[in-house]
Amino acid sequence: MSNAEYDVVIVGAGIVGATLACALADSGLRMALIEARVPARTWPADSRDLRVSAITPGSMRVLHALGVWRNVVAQRAQPFHAMQVWDATGDGAIHFDSADIDADSLGYIVENRVLQHALLERAERHTNIEWRCPESVTAVEFGDAQTTVATAAGHTLRARLVVGADGPDSGIRALAGIATHGWAYAQSALVANVKTARPHQDTAGQRFLPGGPLAFLPLTDGYSAVVWTLPTAEAERLRALDEAAFARELETALESRLGRVEQVGSRACFPLRLLWAEHTVQARLALIGDAAHTVHPLAGQGLNLGIMDAAVLAEVITDARARRKDIGALSILRRYERWRKTDVLATGAALEGLHRLFGSSLAPVHWARNAGLTLTDALTPLKTLIMRHAAGVAGDLPRLAQL
């Protein structure tokens, strides 16, 4: 048993929690980074993580500013320069190209384990960040001047601020008594890595099918990551098929745009849900990433929202420290909550609207959405505005996300 004093305790060392630790690394604050599960730090060179993310240019700026992005690219990351979106129920389609917003790319597809490893490696270089893993939190007591965190190993940690970055089933959020709202979708994301006969040409694709969107995301060495949203029973059926049968179903769903599916790796299904915390801060506590909000994955924005949460909270904390303010005071933390609220709510509402629009089986809705895709593709200023917001380079950006 031991007692330890910190300025900030971050619970959850996934990508978002590790981003916050790196963003605060030069602040002089003493931090503990707690993680219950030992993360993957090594893996076979020919293996690929089933969990991948589309990292936007805005998130790339944050990771570059933290000195992490170069390491990510050196390990394995695939840029995509264009994106094609089309509807299975009509001829509506829209094409996005990075050249339209004077960008080198629309983003990168990165394996989650690669990004987490790069962040943790960076964090471990700083003596003011104490890595505590595996360690799990069992109790939290919020006081006027500090928060006391108890762990399963019998340790007691005290800090001026605790940050919950421990995912959608956040234990910190539950221990703090913060309610959540939302619902489970009757859908799961079926994920797989495949190799196709035709090259992906650095282009991401998304086809809206009646059961949900099918996304093809380009990976290195001619592979593509599949994220196929389906009713849960159908997702499980496809997951259980042998490789040849699954390849045939996938080729049909993608209209054979990338030719024959030549190789199929392992597959997994993840249930989908919408969730948001009733509030993301209280005195001595802040929630970031999936602990604060989860959104539908159809546009790949969930992780990018979390990275921006971390960048904004880091700025709020460092600004408060520079002014000799209490970094755990509710008045300080509300700045973070207000700053992120508009972006998170707008993104969540837009994704929910798209989910409902493309999930409708009504004929008039089919016509309207196909006409909308075609019209948007023809309206260059509107399409450019959509791309800039999706890229995370518009709006009220934190310093780490600015050029």
C-alpha cells in the first residue's frame, strides 16, 4: 500500500488519455497515467490490427505538435487523398478530393495499436508522467481541494484534477455519479482486413446499403480495412462465414469496384451505441473521449472528437496554470465543457441525421437523398465547407490543432 500526490490523474491510457498526457508533458505538472489492461507494445510484422481509425488533418496537427506523428508514419500509416460515397438504392454519389481544400490528404488510416504505442512511447520519455499499469480504480472521493483515488492494489492517489478517459463504460464516470443518455443501435460494426485484386488508389469508399454503410479504408501494401455496419444478427452471420463465402458477399456489396477479394483476415463484430454524459465536468473531474460521448461510426469521427477533447482540455489546464488558477476548479473546467459542446453536439447530430436518412426504406427518402448527394457534389463551395469541417481544420481550434 502507498500514497502518492499528483497534479493530474488520467484514468485510461488509450489513444485519448495518452494524447492528454503528452499534451501536458511540458507543463511541469506531475501526472499519473493509469491503465487497467496492459496494451500491446509488440506484434508480428505481418499482422494487422482490426481496429483502425481515420485520422483527420486536424488530429494530425495535434499529433505532429506532440512529436508523435512522425513515429506513427514510420511504423505504418496510409494516406487517403479522395473519398467516394454512393447510395445503393440509386445513382446519387459524391466525390471528395484533398486538392479541393489544398491539402496533401483527407487523412490517414492508422491502426489503433500503432497510434497508442507511439503516444505511450512519447509519454514515457517524460519524468513527470508516472505510468501505472495494470492498475484499476475502485473508488473516488471528491474533496474541496483534491480528489482521492483508490486502486484495486490498495494504493491511494491524490490529485487536484482527475480525468476520465476510460471509454464508453467509464468507471470514473460511474463512480462520480454522472448520468448518461443515449441508446443502443440494433447494429454492429463488422470489421476485417482484406486484400483485393484492384488497387485502392489511396481512395476511401463508403456505400450506403439498406442495412447500413459499408466503408472500405485504404491500408498499406494493397490491403483495405472493412467497416461494415449491419443489423447485429446479419453481422454475426457474415462473421461466421468461411473466407470464400465472406469474400463473395463482400464483393457483391461493394459492386466489385476493387475486383476480387483475394485475401480475408480475421473478423470481429462490435455493437454500436450513441451515448453522451449529462455533463462532462464537475469540480476536480473532467471526462474526455468516449467517456464523455460516443457517436455513430459512419464518418469515422469518434476518435478525432476525443483527440480534440484532449487538446482543448490541455490548453485550458495550461492556461489556468499560467494564471496561477486552480486547475481542478469547476469555473476553470467549464471553459473546456463550453468549448467542446458545440463541436460534439453538431457532429453527433449530423451523424445521427445521416444514419436515419440512409437507414430509411421510404421511397421518397431514397429519391431525396440521392438527389441531395448529386446536388452537393455539384455545389463546390458547399462540398468544400463539408470537407473542411470533416477534416477538423475549421471552427474554434485549440493551439495544438492550428498551423
